[in-house]
Amino acid sequence: MEDPEDSKTEEETKAITLRPLTKYEQNMMLRAKTKHKENITKEQKCWGKTFQGSAFIPKPEKIIFKDFDVGSTYTMTVVLTNVSFTFNSFKLLPLELEIKDFFSVTFTPPGRMSAGLTCPVTITFTPKVNKDIISIFPILSETGEIHIPLECYTKKSVISYDTEIINFNQVILGEHSRKILTISNNGALGSDFRLLDKEGNPIPLKSEKIGSLDESASLGPGDISMVDSAGNLPDDSFLAMLDFPRSGSIGSYTSTLISFRFSPTLIGLYTEIIQVVYQNPEIPRLFLRIQGECTDVPISVEKLLYDFQVCVLGHTYRERIVLRNRSLLPMKIQLAFPKDAKDHLEFNPTLGYIQASSEFEIWCRFRPNSDVFIKLRDFQDTPGVFKIPIRVTGANQVMPVNFEIRIEVTSDNMTIEPSLIDFGDVWVQTAVSASFRIKSNCHLPQEYAFVRLPPTISIQPFDGFGTLLPFESVELKAIYRPAPVKPGTELGKDSNEIYLRYKTGDLCAREVRIPYSAKLQTTPITFSSYKIEFPSTPVGEVSEFSITLNNVSKKLPYSIEIIPPPVKASGLSITPVVIPKLSPASFNRVLIKYIAEFRPCPDDIEKLGGTINDFDTDNKDRSQHYKWLIPVFFRPLINDEKVKCIYIEIRTTVINKYLIAEPDFIDFGEVAVSCRKVIEFVLKNNDSSSANIKKDPLSPYGGFTVLNAMRSIEPGQHRPIVVEFEPLSQQLFEEKLILKTITSVVSIHLKGRGVRPQLKLDPEDGLVNMGNCIIGDTIEKIITLKNLVTFPFDFSLKKLIKGVQNFNGLVNFTYIPQESKIEPGKDLQVKIRFNPDHSSERYFEHVLIDVPNQIEPKEMYIAGNCWKRSIYVRYDKPFRWPSKTEMEEESEGPLSFLAKPSDRPPRFELVFIKEAPGLTAEQIEHTKQRKIVIGNCKLNDSKSDKAGAFEINMPKVENNLFVCDMVKGNLAPGAEQKVTFTFNPLPADPLLTELEVLRGIGQWIEVLVEGKITGGWVPGGMQDQALFEVLLRAYVQQI
């Protein structure tokens, strides 16, 4: 019969599956497990104390099986001691699943053990894999679980090092130092090893026996006794300076020593890293740092090469040799040098002691003579150059100090060819040149100069100064220019010597004599200038120069012909070229005109008497320089003498025109006088640098004016120039406007005609000097105004600026008439009356002649002087137009009449201007001469006119530095006398002129000159005699 339960379907079976636990049931189950676990052990309390810690202590503390072999059996007994407060027990827990098959444990269960009892536990280890085991041996006591460390180790190498840095510290050059590296193996497995470089490459080998050391002082039997040195390493590398083995081996539980020896060859700080690589890959490689420093030897020399440079035979040279001691102890030194050099080299001292950290000086003296080239031939480096080795040895110093002395020996002779300078026949008025050559025979540059030259001789180039490079020869030219001679002087042969002084280096100077000779002759035909040099002239411009041709003969007329080169070749034209007759003691002016153009060099230029220098022919900076010697033939017209010849020299220079004016001809046509016309032209700069434009002044009466400022023009740029034509009269105006830069010049032809009339003033410059008078007198002068036009016009005189005015309120200058009309073509005279009421030299008026519609106003400057007495003394001042500022400064204040007169005599200070470049003609005159004027006024009352006199007391001055041309004189009424003081400076000291640093050194000197005037008209109460002083000041160049 079938069981009903078996007949249940599968679906019914699945339907009775247990339900999942609820959250509460899960928590209750977790609590039950925790409570069960807590009840496994319990706290142990005794006498109120709770035991804490491990109840059983194992001995040994760790279970260690070292250096095991697979398949072998190892046994260890561990004794467990109860160290709790009272009874306790334990049981063994299972080992980890991975290692439980390798161990078996046997022991007798002790049951409950009282405190202090022990129980041995025997553990048997049978390894089956060659692998380290790190685990625990667990036991469970009543107070808790105890873990005993369980460690099993295979056989291996345990390498250690006493250091990872080999530091040699400081090693003196030439010595060596040794360091030992100890490698220890605390394992049962030995290994071979190699020493490689830091990249892991083998180090080149070279075997050298060095002995053995034990662990304390020498290598043991298993240590390395062969040291391999670098064979093909660079000499300056650190590895090349180290001696150490490149390979080795180490056994189990042993140590080995590696010796490193540092033998430095170069000074410096060195560091290198090498690798210690083992055959056993499990041993990590060691990166060993080796470092050391090579220091210099204690005794050192300041320089390894003492260069005496170039030494001249027959002179003595000294050099200081400095030795230094770097050590902290004094050292004895000795110097040695070759025996062959003892006749020329001397050292003092050669033996001595150098104190610690101090210096020691040895003086070397070199005295070369003619046999130096023989005795020192073994030390000759190159011809004339010797290198002598010197050695210094020091006590307790392995390496000696070596250095060299280099000497180049030379002679200071100079060769002169030819030995006699022969000028031949020389005209007195001309110059003759003769060439000669000087050659240096020295290894040093030689500065030369021709000194104490006679005034008739000059040396070119550079005035006889120059420098010869070693073994260089230079051709010089001596120019003989005879001194002027008086007619009738007998001429003959001039023979003398010139002196050449040359300096070799900074020490040696010599002076040689060069003889010369010249035969002098006179010529009756002379020129005002025998050498004519035209300024640099741009292409298309024209330059002119005139000279005077003189017949100095007093008896014979001469026929003269000048033969210039062709105009096509030279651009020179001379007028006249033929003078049929030049009478005795007469002259003729010769005009030389040069048209600047670039011309091809003629093939026969030397036959024409010319030379050419053409520079920069391929660019715009081209310049062409010609020098022409033009013959001038002459012969007397009476005597049948041979034709004789003299020469004049003409130099011309043509350059490119960098300034271009477009157009270069400006015609203003007809312009009314009362109107203006302005025309603009363009000025272009074709130069590569900025052009600062300057213009020559145009005529103030030419009617042409440049309105805009002359500003600079950048390269390649252009600037408009505005020219205004204001005709002053009805006439044709033509003028050249010349614009200049430093390198070029351009001229623009200006032309215009004025068609409107103007007023003409006589005097034309408008300067009216009323002269001198006494107080209360009157001076009258007439000026003329002329109407140049065909119709009448009115004019008026307007006072622009006034000088000193009368104290009485009356005007001091009166004009009659002051306003009027001038008929066509007529003249009108204007009377100017000067009537001062007190003495002054500053009476003047600036007057404008105002004409309606006048384009250019006419102005007058009227001035006069008034004196208390008829005899007066004043400065010698040119009467000219003063500037507006000067006019304003000349006026007196309104209360000047209250000033008290001074009791001191008037003083006139005359300063002689110091000579300097760029002075005007007037300033140049004032460098040598200064003047005062002493005069006697012409009185209106001729009966009161009296003659006067003056006297100057010139003090004695050393060397007659100051001279007065007139120390006494008489003065008639209306007469003036100029007294000139001349300054005669002493000749300049050659030292002040030759040395640049001393040029201009001097001092100002002063001389006070006293003078007196007597006679003439004198007002009542004034003495007949009056004194004055003249202070002379001049600059004298002297030290």
C-alpha cells in the first residue's frame, strides 16, 4: 500500500520550506553565539586582583627553524610555564590550514597546573616546500588565547655592509690613501659578486698585485688579493685614479674585505657611484658612493709660467717669484735650475723656510748679453724664445713644484737707409723732399720721433712721429724748406744732422744721428703761396683761389709762363698763364679756378705732374683727390739766360653731392618794392647720415631771405626751403644761396628784379657818430635822405630806444626836420643836433625813418659822448650797430644824477684774449693788441680851445711782456690819438705743447699802468692834471 506522504507532489514538498529568520530572531541568535564565546574563557581573580596578560610564557619566546632543507625533519621543544595567579590549564588549537601538514606536536596533557609549573611541548617540522613560513602556534588557556610566533626560514644570503660611502677625504697630490669596505654574510648561502659602474657596465680591467689584509689589518684567505686598475679610462676620470677589485665572492656566515686605493693625479673634488652586483638575484645590489678630494701640494708657486716677455740685450730685468705654504707647519724649500743659465739667471735666495700659511719671495734677475743665444740654445722653444725649467723641492713633500720661465730676447737696433739724406739743389723759396727708409730689427714695437729738428726740415708723415711694428720698415720723407734770406746773402751748402730718437718697449731709448746736405740757390720769382689746397668740393660746384706772383729782382724784368695740366684732366684753369713782362719789384695776381667733377685718371698723369687717390669708387662715399705740381718757367728779358723753373703745388678734392636742390636756379622775375614774393624749392639729403644744414649769410641788402629754419634732414628725406624776395630798390638782384653740411655743399642761383622805389639814406649803414663834446656845447651833423622813385612820399623820424637823457628835461638829440616830404629824385638833408647837459658815454638814440608802405624800414643809430673837460680817455670801441639788449643796458637810471663821483682815478681794464680756435678776426687782434683812445674835444667857442697832452708811465715788466707804442703825446683841439698796448708772450715751453696733458696750463698776469692828462679846456674848480689807470691782463702758458 502506498504511503500517502510519498504520494505528495513536488510542488507540495517545496511549499513546506523553512521561512527566513526575522530580524529579532537573527539578533537573538547573534547574542547567543557571543555569550557562548564569552563563556569559553573566564577572568581569574585572586585576593581581589584580576589577572591580565598571557597565562603561559613559552621558552624560547619564538619557535624558529632556520636554514631548513626540504625533506629533512627538525624538532624543537618549547616549555610552557604557568605565570597566572592560581591554577590554570591549556589546550592546543589547530595550526593554519596551509602549514598544519608540515608540523606534528606531542606532549603529555598536564591537566590543571598550579602557578609556576611547566609543561614541555615537542614540535616536529617536516618541510615539503622551499618557502619561508611566518605564522603562529596557538594555545587556549582558561584566561584567554596565547599566540607563540612560529618562523621557518630557508637557506639564504643575508648581506650587510659596514658603510655605503667610501670617503677618502683630502689627499695631497702625488700621495695616496686606502679605504676598506667590509661585506658580511649572516646567512647560510654564499654568492659571487662583481663591481660595475653606475650604469651597470663592466669597468676595464688591469691587474696589479697589492698584497692581502685580514679583517682587522689584512685580507683573509677568502678575501680578494688582486686589484684591477683602470686601463683605458680617461686619465682625468675618478675611476682611473682608483685601484680596487672588479669581482669577488663571499661564503656563508663569513665576511670579506675590499680594498680601495685613491691615487689622485689632478686637483679637484671627485664623486663616483659603483654597483656591487651579486650572482644570486635575491641579494639586492649595493650602490656604493666613493668620494674624495685631491688637494694641492703644500708648497705651490704663484704662477706656473713666469713670462719675462720680450727682453732687450744689454738690459737687466727682474721678476718676483712667490711660493706659498698651505700647510700648518713650516717647510724647508730649495730651488734648482739648469747650470747653463747661471751666467744670465740669478735667484736670491735659493734655500729657505716658508712659515705656515704664509708666502716666500724669491727674486729672479735676468741679464742677457750677446752669448745668451749660445748658452741657452738647449732651452730654445722658437727662434729667440727660451723656456727654462725651474724646480722647487720641499721637505716632506713627495711631488716637487715645477714651473717655467719664458724669455724672448731681441735687439733694439734700427737700420736707416741711406745713411745720408741728400736734398741736392734747393731754391730758397721752395721745398725739396728726399725719401729714406727706417727698419726695425726688434721683436717689440718701437716708437720713434725726430727731435730737435732744425726749422728748415720737417718729416712726413705724421710730423716724424710713429710706431714701427716688429721687423717693419717704413719709408719717410724729409722735406727741406730753406729759411728766407735777405737779398745779397751768400748761399752755399747746408750740411748738418737730424736726430732720431726711438723707444723700445717701456724702458729702452736710443738716439741716432742722420746727416743731411742741401745746396741752396735763390730765385727772383716768388709766389705768395706755393701750396694751394682747395676745400672738398661737391660735383658741379666751383671753387676759386688767388695768389700773387712777385718779381723780387730789382734790376731785371722777367717773362713768365705757367703750364697747368689740361682742364679736361684736372678741372683747373689759371688766369693768366703767360705774363710777357713782369717788371722788377712788381707783382701780378693769378686766379686759379677749379670745376669739381669726377674725372678718369689720365694715362700720362705722372708726366703731367699729378697723382690721384680715388677712394670708395663703388659707392656714394667716393672721393677723388688730385695733387698737381705745376711748373712755372721764367727767364729774364735782357740777358740771354737759360729758362729756369719752379713749382707750385695744387691739391683738389671732389666728392659726391649729397645735397640736391630742385631747382638750383630760381628766378623771381619782377617784384614790386612794396610787395613780397615767395618761392619754395626742395632740398634732398642723399647721404647715409643726418644732414645738419647751415647756410652762408645772404647779403642784407640783396632782397633775398630764407624764411624757414635750417633744420636737419634725415637720410633719403627732403625738406622744403622757402625763399622770399623783398626788393629794396628798382634794380636787378642776383645772389647765390650756399647751403652746407659737414660733408657737402650746394649753391642755388637766386635772381629777381625790384620795380618799386625806395628811400636811400646817407650814411647807408645808418650809423651816425656825433663825436665828443663838453657839457653845454652843441654838435651838429647832416644826414641825407634821397627819394629814388618817380613820385614824392612823406617820412617821419620815430625814436625807438633812448640812451642817457638830459637832467634839465630837454632832449639831447634834435632832428630838423623831424617830418617832411621828399620830392622825386631829390635829396633832403636832416640836421641832427647833440646838446648834452652832463658827462656820459651813453648818449644814443635808435631812430626809425618811417615811410608809408615802405617794405624794409630804414633805421639810424645816433650816438655821442659828453665830458667834463676837453681832454678825455675812453676805450677803443668800433662804432657799430649794437643789439637791442646792448641798447637797453646802456641806459641810466632816473636817479643816477644823485650818485656821488668817485675820488679814485678811472681805470680801464684791457684783457688780452686767450688764444683758442674759432676766434673772430677782432678777437684774434685782441690776443696781441689792445687800445685806448685819448682825445681833445673841439669847443664851440674856438677862443677857449686849448691843446692838451698825455703821459703814460709804463712799469718795467720782465721779458717785455707788455709794450706801449706811445707813452707821451700832444693833442690839438678836435684830435684823437690811439694808444696801443702790445702783449709779447714768451715762446711756449716745448713740454707744454708736446704733452697733451700739459697743454693749456698757465696763469693770468696783471700789470697796472698809470697815466695822466694835462691841458685842454678845464672847468673852474677842476685841477689841470687828471690821472687814469690801465689794467693789463694776459694769460701766459707756463708751469
